[in-house]
Amino acid sequence: MSKLRDALKLSYCRYYSAKKKLPIIACKRPELNHYEGQTYSKFDSVKLASQGWLHAKSKNDYFIIYGNANKKEEKEVYRKTFEEIGLHSELVEVMSQLGYSLPTAIQAKSFLPIIQGHNTAVTAETGCGKTLAYLLPILQHILEWKPHVQEDFNSPLAVVITPSRELALQIGEVAQSISQNLNINISTLVGGKTKQKMLNPPIEYCDMLITTLGAYSKLVTTNIYKIHNVHHIVLDEADSLLDDSFIDKLSYLMKKFSFQFKVDIKSPPEGCQVTLVSATLPHELPEAVNSFMDPQSLRTVTTNKIHKILPHVPHKFLRIGKAQKPAELLKLVQADINQQKPVMIFSNKTATCDFVSMFLNENNVECINVNGQMAVPLKLGKFEMFRSGKINVLSCTDIASRGLDTTRARHIINYDFPLYTAEYLHRTGRTGRLGSSTDCRVTNFVAWPREIQLVQKIEAAVRKNAPLPNVNANIRRLIEDRIAKTSAAGLQ
């Protein structure tokens, strides 16, 4: 009898302890909550809050991923200063003036491999300081190399290539703020006026060029920009540049350069060093880059949060009917505006992005929209209105999901749930960034069967404390297509 009493007491204590803890996943149906330390047998299927969401009666169900509900956020702590990781004293002083006292984890990890001359793949969660992680060692190299290089017009020592104009302009601003008192010339080149530049070429001394792929490729092909002094190439948002939208143009350009396999200790070195940067670099990366470099030369630098939902931002997944979406959106955005919270609303298509903006404006919510089909000056001007605080509501497509400085954003709404896991990570990474407010959040509208299937995979990964699945889906499809084309050519 006493053994039974003890067993009941132990069971009660465990139940009470679990109930006291805040859940990592909180569900509308509390019996499906998931708590820290909770595990699942490999023989049993994981019970998901989203399991029955394909049924029409599941509308208005929801769950919220909290992540670090019961403990402080786990951080990779680096107690080393910028001086201790090897940063030049001039750059240390600049960092101090800009308000940076210590390097972040990815900055500390990336510095040595890049400064030593290794081809490096830098992959870390969004908003953790990846831009400075490669800019600092490259600017230090430029300081060291510049006295030994004969200056020539339009002949940079380092080139940073991005998939979008907005990102190129933003990186250019960061590089300019660091180098303005260091006798380093920064130039930014974006598309939109490429033909004009070909007819009336720029003539400038340039140590670092930040550019978009299309504009740089055209001006290299026409010999307006020279490549003989380029010793650094950075592919920022590399997974985007390596997907099927850019890969052919990228491969054609990159084959013009001589990439080093072994570290060259000369100052400057012979050949060119490559740095690949993204929040979602895939496992198939070597196969993706082997058309222009030896993948065995790549060193990978990463953090312990890669391909996971950031734990310090709540993510709400709301099962909703497509007809409910406008009214639910208006309710959420009006609440944000009343509390002066900047919000970004993501759609999958330009037409939906335009509709969201028009719908909100018709309901007295001032909203601007940004999408890839806009004219360049109009698009850049609109994003700057959001970034500067003139407007607090931005409707956008995935053009605004990668790399942009959106520390103002406190709420991300996925009006359309993204089609790929990588895009989910990039979109939601627009908030909860280094320097963001502490009360950021994400709301996801989930309406279509394909969206539900992806949500189920995300929920299962969080319950198993595993990385999100299929982050590399687009790159994998590209590689499979290449293999199929090669095989077909061989049969002919």
C-alpha cells in the first residue's frame, strides 16, 4: 500500500512540476503542449497540434513556439576582445567609436580563417553580425596590402557580391562607416543604370566594391572594372546566388578569377580568396560551387543555432481560412499601430503584396509595399521610408527577406506562409536581430494544404529539438537537375 502511495505521490509531483513550467510549444489544446525535457519514443509518432489542420473544422486552432520559456537564452559566449582575436588597432578604435565593445560569436569564429587566407563558408542565424564578420578581416587585409599594390582605376582589392540592390547599398553604408577615416575607398555598384555606366564609365580609385551580380558581371565583361587586383570575393546570401535564378551567370563570372586552394602567405597573395555567407548554407554546398572552385578548400564556420527557429522570439501559427485573412490582418496591424510597433507583412506573390497594401490603406492604415517588379528608385525609396521610421507598416515579398537591416521591425506577419523552410528562417529573421527590441514576435497565417504540410515539419523539428528540415531544398533541386542534364548528355 505504501509503495502505491509513493508511486502516486511521485506521479503527482512530476505532473505538478510540468504544469508549473512554461511550455516550449503552447497550444490552444493544452494537452498538446510541449515542455522542456519532454521526449518522444522513436517507435511512437509525435503528436502535433497541427496534425488535423487539413480538416476544415480545424480553422482558428493555433500553437505558439516560445523556445526559451524557462531559461535565459543560451549564447555562445566569447570573452575575447577585438584586440585578442587579432583585429588591427585602427579597426579596434573604429569599432569602439561605433559602439561595439566585443565581437559576436560568429565574428570571433570567422576572423582567424579569413585573415589567414582560407576560403571560408560563414553560416549563422540571421541578425547575429555576419556582415562585420567578413568586413573586418577583409578591411584589415586591405590596410596591409594597399601599400604594396600599384593603384589603378576601377581595380578593387575586394568585391562583395549580393543578390539584391537593397542589400548591396546597406553593406556599402556599413563598410563606408568603418573605413571613412582609414584611407580605404569604398564603392557601391547596383543595377538600373548599367547601360549608362557602359557609355559613360566611372573612373575611380576603389579598394572595396560592393555590388549586385548582374551589374558587376556586365562591367567586368566590358573591361570597365578590372579583376587583376581582386584578392577577395564575398558571396553574401550565397545560397540565393547559388540557386537556379543566378547560378549560370555566377559561374560564368567566377570562372574569370583564379581561386587559391592553399593559403598564400604573400602580401598581397597570388590568386583570389572566397568567402560564402548566409543564414542557410546547405549541406550540398560543395556540389553547388564545384563549377568554379575546389570545394575541398572551403572551411565552414558556424554557430549552435544554425537552421533553428530563434528561441527569443515567439512564433504563432494560426490555422485560418483564406477568406479570414484580411480581417485578421487588419486586427493585428491596428493593434501594432496603436502601440507604435513597426510591422512587416510578407506575401508570396507581387499581386498579393499589392492587395495587402491597398487593403490596409483603404482601412486607414498607412502602408507601403516593396516587391521585385518595382522600378529601382521607387523600391529603394520605399524601403528607406520604413527603415527611417517615416512609415511603420511594410507589405513586401521575399525581396525584403534577406540580409536587410530591419532592427526596427517588431512584428513579422506571414500573410502567405513561405514555400520553403529557408525562406521562413530569412523572413522571421527580420526581427529579433542584434539591436532589436526585446518584445518582437512572429505571426503566421496557415491556410493551404502545402503550407500545413510545411508547418507540420517545422513543429515536429522543434518538438524533437532538431534543425528545421529541407533548408537546402532549392539547391538540392538545382544539383539534381544538373546531374540529370549531365546524364542525358552522356546518353546522346
